[in-house]
Amino acid sequence: MLCPYCGEHILRSAQKCKHCGEFLKGRHEVKTNVKQGALIGAVACFAIGNILMFISLWSFIIYSPLFLAAFVLSIVAMSQKRVVGGLVMLLLTLIVPPILFFGLGAVRGKTAADKMSKALDEASAELEKSFNVETPSVSTPVSAEPEEPAKLIPTVPIGSSVVIDEVKVTVRGIRQDHIEKKSMFGDSTRTSADKYLIVDLAVENTSPGRIVYLQQIWEHTKIFDNFDNIEGAKFSDGFMTESIVGYIGSTKLKPGEKQNDMMIFDLPVDAAQSFRIESDPRFWKSTGEDTVRELSDDSFKIEFTRNQIR
């Protein structure tokens, strides 16, 4: 062993250094305890850091210095000839904290996302309940009763009108054009990159006293061509309709009130020459506070050719 005073080699059992004359009784036990203390300190810092990380990932201001202290003490232990223990603690300090940090973050992040998704589903269900929209119930027909004759669907030429549930629908024209979208910030608008097939309409409440509510009017509207291609109306589900210039989306018409609207479709294939639009417009009436009911399922159709598209 080395003399703690002069650093010269002496016997482990020596009581006094033969080089400097200092008495050594009890000194080597103290040195041994010091060597053990670096390794014990590294283990303690490592354990406490892991416990704090499990409690909260956001306490990194506290556990990061602990892991750093464990790293430094591991090196000190290796320099004090505690090579195996110091090396093990050094590797644990380098490997375990990053694995725990990202592993706990992923698990707790998924748990938080599941809770948020559940909360959103519950909120959506409550919102749907609050609107309490009544839909006509479909009853099973009794086989003994004769079937009702099929309703005739009126055809509306361009420039003509049809009355559905006391709402007069006028086909003003059909064109291929871009649509204008309102900016979410300010009053500016921007033009769509693509063109659409647009049917310009006017809707007028001809009822003497009933208010008619318009909600997702053209949701049940489809266009057919001479190749039997079928496309539904664009933006008819109510999503982002308020941002399209000239598109009603949802509103209410008082008696005698009139508004312009439009149906929007993707452009038909170039080879298509004749077209048919079938629509069951969704007109509603109030049945009480925050509840409405669809007036009927009456439909109309528009027939036109490519030459009539402006």
C-alpha cells in the first residue's frame, strides 16, 4: 500500500512509515472507506434519479444533476480501483436514463391521448344530444296493404323553377368555374386552384307564415352522366361551407325571403355529353326549442347537355 502522507510503498501491516516517520494506525481503514464512498454515492444518486423520473418526467431539473453526479462518482470509483463496480455504474448511468425517459414519455403520452380521445367522444355525443334533430322514422310496410305508387320526380330545365315544401328552387344557370374561399383572417378571399361544375340556384320561401330552415341542403344530391358515372355534391356535408363565397350552408328563410345558392360538383369527364342531377333538398321546420324536423323527401331533377354549360 502507499503511505497517505508521502506516497511511498509500505507494508499493509506497517504502523509507522519508514520513509516519513508518520504513524499509520487506522489510516488504511479510512482510505478504504473513502474508496467505498464514491461507489456508494454513485449508486445512491442513480437510484434517487430514477425514482424522481418515475414520479415526474418534468422534474428533470432535479434528476439530471443526480445522474451527472452518478456519472462522475463512477469515474472516481474506477480511479480508486473499484473498476468493476465503477464501470457497471458508468454504463447504467449512460444507458438507463435515456431509455426510461423516452419509454415513460411514450407510455404516458399514449395514456393522455386515449383520455383526450375519450373526452372528445363524450363531448361529441353530448353535442349531438343537445341538437336533438328528429329524423322521420321508417316503418315496415304491412304486406296486406297495397304499395303506394312511385312519386313523379319533376324535371326542372335551366331557367325554370320548382316548388318543394313551399320553397321555390330556380335553376339560374350551369357553369365551369373556380370557387372563392373566404380567408379565416380578415375579409380577403382566395380562388381555388381547380375548377368545378357549379349549378347556380335561387331559393325562395313562398310560405305565407312558416320559417324554413336550410341545413346541408344538397347533401342528398348526385350527378349522373351518359357513362353512368355518379358523383355526389361537393361540400354538402356542412364542413367548411361557410367559407365558400355564394354557398349558403346553413341558414333560415323567413316568408318571402330569397337567397342565391349553388350546387358544386367535380368536373365531369371530357367525353360525357349529357347529364342528370337528382336532388332531395333538405328543408326543415322547427318543432320546439333547438329541435327541427325535415319537411319531406320530395325530390327534383335537372337535365342538361354539355352545350348548356357556360
